Amino acid sequence: MSRKTLAAALSVVSNSTLVVLKLLVGFVSGSVSIIAEGIHSANDLVASLIALISVRIAERPPDREHPYGHGKAESISAAAEAMLIVGAAVWIVIEAIQKMLRPQPVQHLGWGTVVMAVSVLVNVVVSRYLFRVAREEDSPALEADAHHLATDVYTSLGVLVGLAVTWLTGWHIIDPLVAIGVAVLILRIGLSLTTKSLHHLMDAQLPATDVARIEDILNGESRIHSWHNLRTRKSGNTRHIDLHIVFRTDATLLEAHQVADDLEKRIAQELAPAHVVIHVDPYDPAKAQPASEQGETRCC
């Protein structure tokens, strides 16, 4: 079992436990905010299962039907998880409004407080671990899963405060109001994750810092005349890069091949894991245009 798979499996186990505890205590106590948290954790559980499946798929090697690998499975997973977050927020608002229209007293506040405290502790530990693995393994699916659990930390703290205020004041309206506050926070994170996941699915260019690292390597290569048509994208944790390099007419085919091969290896090592393809062009002074007109950067 890979490190990413292990992290996703841990998330599944922790969320399964919290779903049972929260829903049990929520229905017994009649607290809509605890039930909302149970639904949120159930949502997290589905997201964790999606992340686990997508990580396993993304780790498959390239094949005939998927020559670029299966990394996009992680971006699809992140998008699905983001939509689940948005859906959960909408459901919580509906339930909270119904509770406000037909208020009922919240019971067994002690049990609710204990469950929320346990939820905060578990999710702090698991989400930090997932964020670390997602960062080190560059995994969009695990990052989305970590955000799920991080929102659970904040919302559980909100529910804890709401339960405490209800216990001290007897104002049962606080419970659905806290649930709506929880939903707003969840919705904000869900929309942010949706935007980020769609960014990857649309094959957007790599971050400016990554592009700058590529350009530094190319601009420091004295054996080429210039370069142009740099294109970048990301699939899972693998960066895909292609570009053209231009040689003077006195360069041999062997020299051009060696330089292109060397640049491919250097860029791939700099941005690993990365797949780099470089096309070789001859320099023709008669057809040359200013660099600004042909999207070309001249290095010498």
C-alpha cells in the first residue's frame, strides 16, 4: 500500500467512526447542529472513499488507452468532493430553517459536547497528516480530502460553542443559527475547491513559479539560439511540458538531439515527476521575426 493510499484509508476509517457517533448523539439529543455535523462527516466519508479510489486509479501506469497516465482521476475526485461539500451546505441550511420554524429543545448536551470534542481532536490529527502527505506527494485528491476534514474541525468547534451557549442560556434558537453558520463556512470552502479542481481539469498552465524554473534552465543554455511555444499542464502529480528549441544552421542533427535530450532530463529533474518533450527547429534568418511576434525567447 502506497503512502497516498494509506492516508486515504486512514481518512475513511476516521470518518466512518465520527459519522456513527455524531448521528447517534444528534438524533438522541434532537440537536440539528450535531445532526448537521453528522451529515457533514458522512459527506466527508463519501469524499474519503472517492479519494481512496481515485488515488488507486491515478497510481496505475500509462497504457494504450491512457498514454499520459491516469493522473486526471485525482482532479476528477477533487471536483466531486468539492460538489459534495456544496451539497452538504445546502442541506444543512434547509434543515436549520425547518428547525427555526418548528423549534424543539436540545437534550443530552453533555453527550453532544463530548462527541464534538472527540471530533475536533480526531480531525485535527488526521487532516494535518493528509495535508502533509498531499503536499509531499502533490496529490489533489488528498488535498481536497484534507480540506473536508479541516472544515469539520471548524464546524465542530462552532457546534461546541453553540451547545455551550444553549446550555448556559436555554436559548434553543442558537442551535439552528450555529448550523447555518457551519453551512456558510462549508459552502465557501466547497466553492474554492471547485474552482481549483476545474482549473486542473481544464489543463491550465503550471504556476508561474514552475514556469519560471523552466525558463531559467532554457535561458541559461548557451548551446541553443532560442526557444518558443512553451506549453505546460498537470495531470495528478505529474507535470507535462513541451516546447520548441531553435539551433543555428551549423549545428548537426546529433548535436541538436543531444542538447534536446539533456534539456529534457534537466527540466524533468527540476520539476519531478514530469514528462518533457522538446521539438527541434532550425534557425532561418530569412524567416526570422522579432521574438515578441512569434512568442520566442532568445537566449544568446
